[in-house]
Amino acid sequence: MQTHDLLLSPAAAATTSSTSGTDFYFSSLLGRVYTTDNENDTNNKNRICFTLDGTKLLSPAGNRITTVDFASNSSKTSFYGHKYNIQSFCLLHNNRALCTVSQDGTMTLLSYPKGVILSKFDKFLEPRVDSVVPSPNGQLVCFLGSKCSIYKFQSTVSPQNNLFNDTSMLHQTSSRPIKLGDVKEAVCHTCADWIGSQFLAVGTNEGIVHVYKLDLEQSSGIEMVDLFSNHHALSGNKDEIVGCYFVFNKTQRKKNPGQIYSIDTKGCFLHWAFNPTKKQWQILKKVELSSKIDPSKKNKQTRGEGKLRIKCCSYHPTANLLIYGIGNSGCFEIFDIENQQIIYRLSKPHNIDGIQFLTNSSSIEQLLLQNQQPNSVVNITSNKMDEDNDISTDVTLPNSTWIAFSKENQLAVFDYESETFIYNQSNHASQIQTCCYNENGQLLASGDFQGTIKVFSTENNQCFCNLPNAHSGPITGMIFSRPPGSRDAALYTSSLDGTVRAFDVLRYKQFRMFTSLDAEGFSCLTVDPSGEIVIAAGNTTYNIYMWNVQTNQLLEVIKSHTAPITRLQFSVSSESTLISSSWDKTCKVWNIFSSKQAAEPIEFSAEILDCAVRPTDGAELAAVIMNGEIQFFDLLNVKALGYIDCKRDIQTLFSNPNGDYFSCIAYTGDGQNVLCGGKYQPFVCMYNVGQKVLIKRFIVSFNMSLEGMFDMDLLNPLIRKLRDDRKDTRKSGNKSKKIGEQVIPGNQLELKPNIQVDRICVSPTNSEFALVSPNEGVLIFTNLTKEGSFQPLDIDPSITPESILALLEKESYTEALINSIRLNEPNILAKVFNAIPVESVPLIVRSIPDNYLDRFLQFLAKETVESKRLQFCMLWLKSVLAQRKLSSAAHGANFRSLVRALQQKMATLSYLTQQNQHTLDFLSSFTKPKRNILEEEKQQKKKEPKKPENEVVREETLEEQKLKAMLKASSATK
């Protein structure tokens, strides 16, 4: 049976529209916080940038952009339609617009808050763009590379309205290369600085700073820019210019166009000033930064080369500070220009390639203190960065002491005042192999080819546990399980190094290691539901090994298959039923607690690449085989239930006989659909199990830089020639090749990474699933209501927000709640939910239809986390459990979402109470003694006899007082 996207049966269409199990969309990317192309990005300067308020940090991740939000301690990755990796970008117009340039030379202008493409300039003829520098008002943008080009954003709307609309265009106003003399290599423009939209300073790799005065002229109704009307060349530096800046005037609170700072790679710092009488530039100050280095540390910082080479720098205008990174030593220094002294130095084994200051951010420390969450990844767990790669870009906040570093595989924010890392996230250094969720979907673990393990929080997409070199070989499988007698889940991993290890992700340590007698590698593993037995499959002998977790002993070795084992999995219906699949075209069902041999194997028509058991009841098995089919079997009755022929669904543009099959499969949380993916396939297919039809495709990547992707624009010979010329120019301008790396002409083979999906993991809450793409990262797809989207459920024209609010005013709470669930507008549903009286909750719970109950439970889980009315949400949850008979098989995913929400709320409240416990004890220590004194005084007054009102109290004489004192002393001695 062959399936197609558009050929859906009525039953399948009804099933698809009535459930939200197919409404998944891309939400975030894990394991790839910052990526670069080392061969082509040698001169990139501003690969990362802060937003205007300083609360967010933007970094490229392939053809996507990752935004780190420091206020909410979270990150998200957005796709803006780029076909190739992003080369450089910048924010414009108070963070309202984002301008990007991809590796194919396409310039894109989009709305940053909405994520909508406003304009795209495909015929961008620049061979290479290393940096994008916008003017302060955002109207002009300077593109630096082998050419220096100025582009102006032309818009037809007024400033009072939106700055851009669909008619916004990008007009090239000047594109003239600067060539000085007869040189063998093209001149590269390395840095630039603006004053308004009138003055521009540009530095080149020949040690020359060009200063231009821009004149705006009206020509045919279009504003044109004459870049070369007033031109001055400042040639005083020794080598390539890494930074040129207009000097900030503190008295006038603005930059001075008559003074410029310039610094080159050899550490020559020059202060230029314009002489109006002579009409020429003169050097006021010259500082050799190499002389500022401590002689005892000079050899360490120069790494024995005897030369100081600065790779990047940035200027702080208001503080008059210069920060620069020494590439061959890996340290960066902050230089006080006014006092000519170094005020801070950090020596780390890094090769810094870029620094940039952000000059208009607000104080971010106070914001973080107000919004810091428990178990925040902002609290640094390591005080050093990875030493394998070079730092490429640094950005510093002016109103704080923070510096943001970016390298090939790492993104970090460093506070040089406290000498701690505020934020530190790193990529997987190699290809990601596998991933898994924990039992409530709060954690996601991933493992790569080098044996590194990372554990992420699915709430904020941050890595809080990094275990480098956990294995000495590639990780082949991982699973979360709860060991006997433990309240915390452990992570079990298998590897080709011949070990199965158990890690405590909360304490960041390993507590168990299991090995076989033959010391062979393992291809996959699983853990029984009780958490007592660990089972792994051998990679060479194809045996199944069983260990006891508590005693760490090898219990049994089962001779199972004659070919590599692809998957081990326990059935939900029985804790002792183990299913194993192999390349020997068989799938076997084992009873691990029985002495009997395995049951009759289930025969398949081809090699089994992966299999999955239905998570609701464990009665159905789905397997992807090498002939391009998905076969379904009934495990209880051991009979075939049908198959799906997927060859046409996975057929790519070109014939690929090695990739016409799926290599991984997973059931969704409700067990109604299966997800399949494979190699050379830029998408994942979702099939309906009951109807055996394809219902949806999920795009893994649009990145044409990967093998297996085809750009339709290349069918145009003109565009293909322009891109080939641009690629040749980019390679000719690359200076990063080392001695001995030259190859024979015509023998250089350009290898591109493949597009593929090696593993699919579905969250136990059924709210998201993860795709493991080795070269892209871990892609997260979620079905939660997207902010700003409208996804109604069984709606008709009579259901509107106005009608729901009218029912709410009439106190028709049941009908208003049901209609708001059908409308599925979060604000309306929350308003109706909070307006319902407490005494009406049990009656309304009984009146909610069954087909709307899942959607309501999803809303209740979200409201429990976000709302401040915790008791009110708990009353709703108690009524749902008491009034409705809900089974774990049908509503298990929603139950896990509710448990997850309660655990988050409990963690937040426990963190708050622990922080205030000692404060309350301190305050109560002042009130407790006073309260005791008052009680004692009351008791004494009750014991004392009442004196007559008319009695006159006579004062004791001195002799009487002495006599009483003597009597007391004598009684004490007796």
C-alpha cells in the first residue's frame, strides 16, 4: 500500500483533525548553540550580538539563529528561511529588524519580533561578506569583505507606523572595491565604525584606515549615497587593521569625527586627529601594546613566537576602554586609553578572533537577580572554557563587567570583575549519535561520537550537566531509569568502548560500570521497568548481556541473533517481556525471568533497522525494514497486522538506492501514529497506524550546505555561475591554510556533511519529540500552542470571543468554558477559567465532553505552572481525578504533564522557602523572648494575693532590710 500526502481517507482525516497529535512545529535546537564554518569564516567579526536592552544574545546556528534570554534563563532557535549557513547579521531599528547575509550571498531583511521575512535580496554580488556594520539610525548598512558596500533600506511607510512592510526593498547604493596598487591577493575590509549616517571609517588588511564623508543626494526620487566624495587614507599602522573607532567626546556626549583610534594585529595603537589648518590627519599618540606585557609572562603570551598578534578588539566609547584578544596566546586584555595601562588581563589557552562592544544596553545584573529561577544554569558549574577550539567573537556590555565569547563550539558570558562565567554553553564537538527523555519529560540527554554526554532541561533548553569523555568510544544508546531504593533517576549509556555506565546526573558522577567477559562493544541497551536489571547487546558476538544494578554482577549471557542487534525494548504489558530486533530478519520476544528459551522468532522479509513497541498497551510492534516498508505485528497473538510501502514517500530528487528506506521509528505518546526518519532525507514522516496512510511531513532542515539537499535555484545557469565565482573568490581570499595543507590542483574534494536522522525520541508527555541529526543537532518539535497562532478545535462561526464573554457575564460558566476550549484562545480560556467560582468546579468538571478533556488537561498543566492561584488549580485537578474515570492508557501523557507541572511548582516553592528559612528563624529569635516574658508576668500576677484597697503600705526601714538579708543568708547556709 502506497501513501501520499493528499490522499487521506475520511476516517484518517477525521482522526487527524480531532486530535492535536499532529500539530507539531519546530521550537528549538539543542547541542548547537554556536556554529561556524572554519574554512570560510576566518575574518568574521560580529558573529554574535546583544539586543538593545542587553537581555538577549543572538548567535548563528547553521542556517538558524539562536536567541539566549538572560531574563527568563532560556533559549530558543528560530528558522528564518535561509537556504545556507548564516555568514553575518546585525540588528536594526531598536531590535525591530534583523539583517542577515548567508554564505550564498543572499541578504535578508526580516522582522525580529515576529520572525517574518520582509525582503530578500538574492542577487547580492559580494564574493565574501565578513562583517555587517549598521549605522546608528539603522538606515544604512555597511557590508565588509573583499568589497566595501553601503546599502540603504528604502521604506514607503511613515515612522509612526511599522518601519517595514511587504513593499520594503533593499537598494544597493554603492559597491566599489578598494584596490591599492598591484597586489596578488584581494584587499579585505576588516572593520568599520559610524558617526550617524555621515562619517564612516573602514580598516583594511593592508594597515590603512579609510575615512569617508557620505553625501545624500536626491536622484529620481531615490536617495543615493556617494561613498567616495570625501576620502582620506590613514597609513600609519604596521599590519592588518583589526579595529578603527571614532573617539567619544565626554563633554559633548557624542563621537568626534576628527579623532580616530586604530589598532593593528602587531599591537600598534594610534590616536589620529584631523588638523583643520593643514587639512590632514596627524598622529597624536602611539602606543606599542607589546611593551605593556609583563616580561615574566611575555613568552607565555606569545607562545614562543616572539611576536604579539592581536586578532580582535573592541572599543568602549563612554569608558574609553579598549579590549583586545591576543590570538596566538589565547588571552585578552582591557587597556585604559587615557591612563595608558592595562587594567585587567585574562590568560587562557584560547585563540580569540573577534571582540565587539555593545554601547547602549541597560543594567542586566539587577534584572537577573529579580528573575533568577531555581537550579538556574546561569550559576556557572565550570570556570573555564573548552580548549579545543578558537574564540571567534566577543561582545561586552558597557553598563556591566560582562564579556560574551563565541568560538566554534562554545558560547559563554564572562564577568571579569568577579572572574566567573555567568553563562557557559557548548556544542557537541562531534556528531550526535542518540538521545533520550526521562520519565516525566523534564530532561533530555544526548551522546556524541567522542563519548561526551550532555543533559538538557526541556523547560529552558539549557544544558546543566556536561560529562566530557564519559566514554572512550562512540555512544550507541542511552536510557533514563530509577535504580532500586533511589528517588532520583539515573542515566545508563552504552558505548563501543566495551562498557555500560550509569551516571548520577544531579551529582555529575558515575556510580556503576558494567563490562562483558569478551570486552566487546555494545550496540544498544535497555533497563527493565523495576530498574534492577541492565541489558545490552554485543556488537561483535551479537549476544545479550544482563547485569544486576545493585551487585554489579553479570547475570546471564543469551545467544540471541546471528547479525547486529538494532534495538532492545521492554513491553509495557509485562515487566519481563523483552523484544530484540536484528539484521538477521528476525525479531524475538524473551521472558528474562524464565528459564525457557525464546519464543518462536517473528520473521521479516528484510533486515530490521529499528523497531518500536506501542507505549499505551505494549500489544503492537512496528518495525522499519530495508526494503522500504513499515510492518506491524500483534505481539499477543503473534500475527501480522499490515504494512506500509514507504518508497515513494522517501524518494528524493535524485535516485538513491542506498537511502530508499527508513532507519529509525518511534510511536507517538497516544500510540495512534508512528514517526519515521532516515539517511539523505530532509524530513520525518508521520503515519497513521489505523489507516496506514501518511498524514504529515516534518522538515528537518532547509540547509543546502548539507549533502542530500538540492537548491532549485541552481537550475538557473546564471545564478549557478555567480555562486561558483563567489565560492572561488572566497577560497582565494582565505589565508587560514597552514603549511603542508596545499593539495594538487584539481584534486581537492569538497566534502559536505550529510542530512540524516539517526534517532527519534518522543517525550512521555506527548507534547514534543526530538530528532537526532548528527550534523544539525537535536531538533525539538512541540505541539504546544504557539504564541500568536490560532489553532481552534471543532469551532463554528457562532463561537467568538465576544460570545464567550457574554456567556461569562450571564454566569453560564459551563458553556463558556466549553466554547473557550473549542476556540482554543489562551487569553480567553484563562479568563473564563479564573472567573469560575470554587463551588461550581465539581459540576463543571462533570459537564466537560470527553473529546475536549485532553485539551483541558493540557491547559490545566500549563496554568498550574504559570498561574499564581495554585490552590485553585489543585482543586480543579482534584475534581477531575474524583469526578472522571480516566485511564492511564488513554490519558497517560496528560497525567505525566500534570505531574511535571506539579514538580516544577514544588521545586519553585521549595527553593523559595529554603532561601527564606534562615531569615524567618532570625526574625523569630527577637519575638520569642519577649513573648515568654509577657507570659511569665501574667502568671506571677495571678499567683500574688490581692491587697485590700484601703491598706496603707508602709516603707521598710534600713534596719528591717538588713535583718531580712541576714535571715536569708542564714537559711541559705543551713
